[in-house]
Amino acid sequence: MHILRFPIRRFGAGLFTLAAAFALSLNVPIPSMPDPDQARVLDEVSDRLPGWRVRQLHATWEGAYTVVTTCAGRQIGFQFVPGHGLPGHDAWLQPNDEYSRDRLRTISDHWRHLVWYETPTLVNTLSCSDEIAGTGRTSMAERRHD
């Protein structure tokens, strides 16, 4: 009751409470439920890009996911968008940059669009070891500009 008589102390207590709530909100993780679709996307990416390490996999908008994979310093980043005009669990791929577009084009299930089908006729993969071996740099003499 004593604090209510002094407006400066009341203001200080309110300000302290607000600062404590803000600090707590920055440090305490937000609880979330397990996402079975995220696990499915992780399995799909692991199957299509064997050896690549998934660095980020976050749910974004309308069931889409942001995926970032790395392999020996190289990075492929893209949006994995299931549905949106495709049946079932088929997904559109929207690359983040030109390197990602070139790599995803080689493993797309459609010749014109970047798409992964749930049950493709032929599963195209881009192995990390194949990506490293396919650089064309076989000797140190050819690597003068590295």
C-alpha cells in the first residue's frame, strides 16, 4: 500500500516490470507443437539432396517452408511450397538465387518448372560428393585464383 502513495515509485515499479517482461520474452523460447509436415519436408530434402546438411528449415506462409542446405561451403536456399495448384504433396520450388536455381533445375521432376512430385517416375538427386567432384578443379595448378 505504501508504493501506491508515491507516483514516482509506482512509475519506477511499472517501468521495471515492463523491462523484466521484455527481457524474459527475448530469452525464453516460444513453445511449439511438433510439425509432421516439417518432418516430411526434411525427409524429402534429405532424399533429393543426399549429403547436403540442412542448415535452416522454417515454416513460412500458407504451408510453405524455407530451406537452406550447405555442402562444402556451397549453399542452396529455396522455398518449398506444397500444393498451390499441384495435387497432394507435390511441391513448387522457389530458389533464392541463380546458383540454387541451376542446381534445383537438375533435380526437378518437370522439364520446365521447378517441381518435386510426391511419387516421381525417376527420382533425381544431387549428391554433395558429386557436387564437390564435379567442379572441374582437379589439380592445384588450376586453382590459381582461389
